[in-house]
Amino acid sequence: MNDIGVGLIGTGFMGKAHALAYRTVRAVMGDVPGVRLEVLADTPAEKAAEMGAQFGFARATADWRDLVADPRVQVVSITTPNGMHSEMALAALAAGKHVWCEKPMALSLEGARAMEAAARASGLKTQLGYNYTANPAFAHACRLVADGAIGRVVHVRGWVDEDYQADPALPWTWRARLKDAGLGALGDIGCHLISLLTGLAGPIDSVLGEIDTIHKTRPLSDGSGAAPVENEDAASALLTFVSGVKGIFTASRSAWGRKSRLGFEVHGTEGMVIFDQERMNELQLFRNRGDKATQGFTTILTAPEHPPYGAFCPAPGHQLGFNDLKVIELAGFLRAIRDNTRPALDFTAGLEIEKAIHAIALSAREGRRVRLAEM
């Protein structure tokens, strides 16, 4: 097929990750459509022009609506703050564009439902930025579980901890306000954990949740006082999956020393699989076979035997990085556009993740177990 024209909205951490992925994906993967970097949008206009030149886009604009309306753009990447995702995604779909959007989908479950309905009605392709599911180590963990390497799954535990809001002296920002950020730790990082746990154990049936705002206020940057923190710093939940498997979920944005501690244990009748994103090229596998005197956890280093690692590097143990996961994620999206297949984590799949995190918040507020069928 012809090259795909790309429009990118946002130039922060994730905007740069998207730009790098677009510039790299064909060189790494080979079997994907080419892309043209057409338009970059950010504010002010001077920043858009500067970053557009740095990222290699043909044009830049301070108005994202101009980008969405541009006939040379077929895919819109949305990497803006959470509160802008829904409006931009709906506009892009209405304009006939495929959408690659960072998570969470929207500030509210209603917003996410509207995005999913619009995507389904349009027939266009959508992809959400759950790049940790693109890790070859995670794909191998899923294969081990599905193939029965650890027997029947009996329990899962998952955690996602970071310390970007651990310091009580950190100034108040939009991330603390419901109307701008929506959910806190659940919306920022907890949704990533749900994407992994459901990939391993299947859909969630119900949750029993608790949430906590550890730092009730934060100082204003101008020194004039403090403002309330309206969303959660930490969350936990007991999970029951549709399969009957039980699980534990914990998330915190106020865990000192943790930078990207996203991980899980899958307990089976014949062994266990363990993963930690801070050591993202490793899996720990235990199997209760052979001489008990020599049983123990095996460290599996990702290698060309764990696709698509080999597309990046022919040597085992040489390590992939965060931005490589965005390349893998994008490659799947571009293939779905070319082949008219369903992307791995589209808005329909993403809506189920949104239901889970909002169910945990609802359960915490109402003090009861909540079934996702209610959401």
C-alpha cells in the first residue's frame, strides 16, 4: 500500500516516543507500510515549529484541528494530557482518520464509551498506548501460561509502583484535579497493570477495591498556599477473573525509590512466572520438575527466540528498551491498517480496561464488590 501520512499531537515524553517509533519502525521491522511525517501540532506555534523540525515533520501547527482536517494525514497520534484524548480522538475519527492514542482513553467511563462507539461505527483502526504488552518477555510469559508450562493458573498478583508523586513538597499540577486528570494512580499507571493481568488471566469479572490520597494537598507553585489533591495516590483491589482465578492488584504513584516497578507473579499448580518491568528483558520461571535438590527459578533473558526481539538485535541478552516497545506497538497497528485486521489493543479492548479501573474506584467509594458487567 502507499505510505501512510501521520499527524502527531503533542511533543512531550510520549510525543517523542511516537515520533521515534514512526521514524524507526520500517527500518527495524521491514514488513510494514512506510510512513510520511506530515504534520505536528503543539502550542505555542514556535514550539510546534521547533519540535516539528527536530522530529522531521513536513509542517507544524499550533491548532490540532488543522492537523485533523489535513487530507494528507491518515493516522493521528494523540499524546496530549489525559483530558484532551476524547475530544481529539472523536474529531479524528469523524474526519476519517485512524487513531493511535495514549492511555487512559478519557477522564470518565462515559467518555471512553463514546470513543469506543465512534471507533466501532467508523470502521477505522484504533490503537491504545499499552506498550508494555508489546514486550517480547511479556509475550513469552503469556505463551508459557497458555501452554501449561506452570500447570493450571490458580492465582495472580500484580503491582505498579512509581515515585513521581511521592514527595509531599512537589507543587500542585493538573494531575491532582479530577476535571483535568480524572483518576490518579489508577488512570496513570494502574491501567497498564490491568492490561498485563488480563493478557495473562483473561477478562475480569469483579473487583473489591480501596483507594487512598496520601498527600491531601500540594503547595501551589507561586507560594500562595496549597490546593487539594482530588484523586488517588494509591489503589489496591482483590480481583476475580471470569475464569474463576483470583488475583491481587496494587498501584501507587507515591512509592519512594520505584521508577517503573510494573510486574506480576502468575502462580500455577506446577510452577510460577515472575516479571518486573524494571528488569524488562528478563523472566523468572519456576517449574516443580526433576530433583528437588536442584529446583529453583530460571532466569530467561530475551533473545531472537522471543519475537520480535531479533528484529532489533541478533544477540541474546543485549536488551531492548522502552522506546523499542513503542516500535513493536506501532508495527502491529500499521499492519492492522494495511491488512484490515483488528489491532491488539483497540478502543474496544481498551474500554474493558477502563471499566476495570473505574470499577475499582467505584468499589472503594461504595465499600462493596463491583462486577464489571455493572459498568
